[in-house]
Amino acid sequence: MKNLISLANLKEGNEGKIANIAAGWKATKRLSDLGLTPGTEIKVLKKGLFLGPVEIKCRGAKLAIGCGLCRKIFITKDESKK
């Protein structure tokens, strides 16, 4: 079984694939509308301090996701890329 880590715990420069989104219906729909669905590759570009937003690259676009939502997005970390 692959190790899962929340997006909030990924470090700057790390990459991975979304494995699961453990959020309510509205939040899951909003993330889906942004292109954040299971199987999507993402890269953490920049993290705010403590509860700040996380800037990611997804499907060629840069997005900022709040820390609360980041805790509900679980990633399979790509160990071969940093």
C-alpha cells in the first residue's frame, strides 16, 4: 500500500498525485471544478507560514488552496522527484 500524506504536510518542491479527497460534497465539487481530482499530478510551489495558503501547480495552472482544504487532500508522494 502506498503512503498517503496530506497536501498541507507536503514540502515546497515536492510532487505527487491526488489519491483521495476527504471533504464534504461542496468542497469536493469546488476542488473538482478547479481540476483537483484523484489521479491529478500536483507540485507544491510555495507554502504560507502555519495557516497560510499553499500555492500548487496543477494541470499547467497555479492555484492557491487554503490550509484547511489542504488537510483534506491526500497525496501519494512521488519519491523519485525530490
